[in-house]
Amino acid sequence: MAEIIVAPHAGFCFGVRRAIALAEKVSAEEGGKRIWSMGPLIHNPQEVQRLRGLGIEVMTSEEDAKEGDTVIIRSHGIPPQKERELLQKGLKLVDATCPYVKAVHQAVEKLVQEGYFVVLVGEKDHPEVIGTLGYLQEAGGTGVVVEKKEDLERLKNLERVGVVAQTTQSEQFFKEVVGELALWVKELKVINTICNATSERQEDVYELAGKVDVMIIVGGKNSGNTRRLYQISSSLNPRSYHIETAEELKPEWFVGAQRVGITAGASTPDWIIQQVKSKVQELLS
């Protein structure tokens, strides 16, 4: 009989669970009033759709929200300048920024105060990175985002460099960047801001992917941490698949499979993971 193994840390992390709980609380308290999230509250389209059913709409333009409306700052955070602009418009803010993301902001401010040029290892267009760059600018610092190895070329021969990471960054890539910088700059200070939840989910995949016939990674296609789980899994097991919902599962993926592993990104709700597990059981029987 085929075996299905769900990774121990699959699904919601602390920060996402907190953001969802805050959104549900606002919905219950402000029922009937207009509530917005500044961009998708989390990177999971299905959960965002569920929240829409509770009256929480995604703000596509800042013109959407009018004075007196409530705006939820999502788990990725926003630049401080943007926060001030929203308050000046007479909007009520509910800050659902993940505490671990706030820690990155504080680390950047500390590095600037100590006179370091800041290197942020992350994705240039990711909302968390954009928010963090806002804090770098606010603190009067200078720095760059390193998304790939080639971005390091312009950093040779700098005197003092401080390094932080997007909370959902790949541990392996972070190590590579730090290793390269250690050879190039005179003084290097590293503050590891990769979230424990990210590390745990990546370690689960390293542990599980090579031991199963098929590996299923569940989560939003727009979720950076989920995409990284898929990249790790694919490097260890060619029969790895990234899906958002159970409907995307294909019977041919499981031909001859005796062991199937399932994991999910930090913004994937339990109800989707359960639906995927049930569908996999059905396809294996």
C-alpha cells in the first residue's frame, strides 16, 4: 500500500497565522465598513479569496481607499514613508507586518547607524524587500539588493559591509553570498535574518525529497518561499511538482509511486494541504 508523508512544518508560519488572525478580528469588529489589505495579505490566492468573502478587499490602487476606511498592512510590511502617507489620508491602519520582518528593518537600521554599506540578499521586486529598502532609506543608509551571484561584482573592494537577508531567502544562497563577500571586503558584519520557519521548511525538503518517489509542493505560484522549496526538491527529485490546489494533480505523476511526500509554503492554509492529501490518496488507490 502506498504511503503519503506530509512534512512536519508544512503550511502556515507564525507570521502568516498572525496576519490572518488579525484580518479575521478586523472583519468581525468592523463588519459593514470598508476594509482593505495593501496588496494580497499573504501570497496565496485561495486564502486571499476566502478573506474577500469576509469583506477584506485587496487594494489595487491607493485611490481605492477613502478617508475612514481600514487598511491592513500585510505580513511583508511597507516602507515607513508609505505608512505616513496612508495615515495622512485619514485611513485607519492595522499593522500585520510579521515580527521577523520587523527584525530585518531593525537590523538594517543598526547597520546604518554603525556605518556599514548594506547588502540585502533577496528578490528585488518582492514586497518585503521593497519595505526593507524603505527603512534603509529612512535611516539615511546606502546599500544594494543581491538577487544573484552576478550582483556581487560591483561590491568588490568595499571597506565595511553589513549583510541581512529577506526572511524567506534560501539558506544556501545566503551562505554563498556571505562567503564571496568575506573574500572581497575588508570588514564584514552578518546578521542572519532568515526566519526559522523558512529554515525548517527547507530542511524538511532536504530530508524528504530524496526518500520518496514523488514530491508535491503546495503553495501560491507568487510565493517566493514556496518556489524555493520547489527548487530544492527538484534538485533532489525530478518527480517534484509545484501546485496551488488539488485540482492541478495529474494521475500520470503517480504511476508506480509507493511513497509520496507533501510539503507546503509558509502561506499555504491547512485546508488546502488536506484537500491535496485527500486527492493524492484517491489517485494512489
